[in-house]
Amino acid sequence: MTITQIQPNIETTARAAIEAARALQTALEESPLDLKQDAPRIRALLEALLTGEFYRDGDEATLDLLQTRVLDTLASRVPGYREIALNSDTDDFAFLDPELEAIRRLWEQLRRFRHLRQTVLDQLTAERQVSALRRRIQA
């Protein structure tokens, strides 16, 4: 029995990641999140994302930093929300407070972007693995 799964091609996924990066920038601009001393580093990453450069060495640490800032802010204002954010789609856990809601939307955009970015990286890794396997089998 053969199981096939229909997936978008890598270019479609990469385009979606680039669009998600732009939406992430917009969500950050619309949120009152205090980036503290990390603002220059995070803003530099987002500037690169806006140019379509959704992967650079070192970006993962900066994305982790932004994630920590967002989750710490949400958790400090709503105890227990960190676990909800990490384990659920938060669209079902929206806020009436406009500031909190803007930060929640930022979280969702960050989560979406990171998922798409990782999907592209995983597809590239899979392509390399398949190519290497084909070369070994044909040799």
C-alpha cells in the first residue's frame, strides 16, 4: 500500500513564510510589546525578514528572544496564559483588552512564521537526503 501526501511545493511554502514575516512585522508595530534592550537585535531581524530573507544564521536565537518577550508579557498579565499559548491556537482565547489582544496576535504571527520557516527548512533537508540516497543507490 502506498501512502501519498499532497504538500505545497517548497516555493509556495517559502512565499507563505515571507508573507508571514511581513505580517509579523506589522503585528509587532501594532503591539505595545516592550522589547527592552533587545529592540535593536529584534528590529534588525525583522528588517531582514521584510526583504524576503527569512533565514540567516543566528536568527533562531533572536526569534527565541522575541518569543520569550511575548510569552513573558502575556504570562505576567494573565497567569497561566503561557501554557495556553504554547499548547493551543490562541484564537479561541482572545482578549477584550486591546493591548493584550495585540500582543496575542503578535504571538500567533510569530508562531505561524516559525512554523512556515521550519517547514521550508525541513523540505530542503528532505530534498538533500533524497538526493544523497538516489546517488548512493545509482552508484
